[in-house]
Amino acid sequence: MTHSPDKWLIVRTDQFNKIFAVWSGGYLDGDYWRCSSVIEKVTEEDDYFLFHCESGSTYKCGKNYYGTSVFGSSVLSKVSDNLEVVENPTEYIEAMKTSNNRA
């Protein structure tokens, strides 16, 4: 399954990296979030990155949408004891693209 979040972050949990994804809801739907399984591979297209995860899911993340919303920040503050946000995603992504190892 492919997920295309409105905003996204790379987060570290213990020794693994995951995608923290946020979608903005509309009038009838609320905002929601999801945390991926372990990132295994990263590929790059023109305007987005594709993060291929251990579960078989793919996250199609826009290059210009790294970050989170007020809602996402609230969620992260509640679970942040176990998560570290990757501040420089470009460095991480370049390292992943040149490595055969999972994140």
C-alpha cells in the first residue's frame, strides 16, 4: 500500500528509522497520523522520495513537505520519549541511497 502524507518526518526509534506521517483532515474528517514500520530502502523521483518499509508499505513523501503540523507536534510531544526527529533528512537520504543496509 502506498501512503502519501501531507507532512512527514524521519524519526529514530532505538536503532531503527521510520516515517512519521501526518494528514490534514477536512470539515468531516479529523487530522490523523501514522508511523511506518522500519525503512528498508529509499528511492527518489522528481518531486518526492519513496520510502519502502519492512511491512511492504511505501511512503510517497513530497520533498518540500518535510516537517509536521501543530497536530503532529502534539502527537510527537506525547510519544517523544521514544522518538528522535532527524533534523537533516537530505544527509540521511543520501546515506540510505548509497547503502545496501536498512535504515
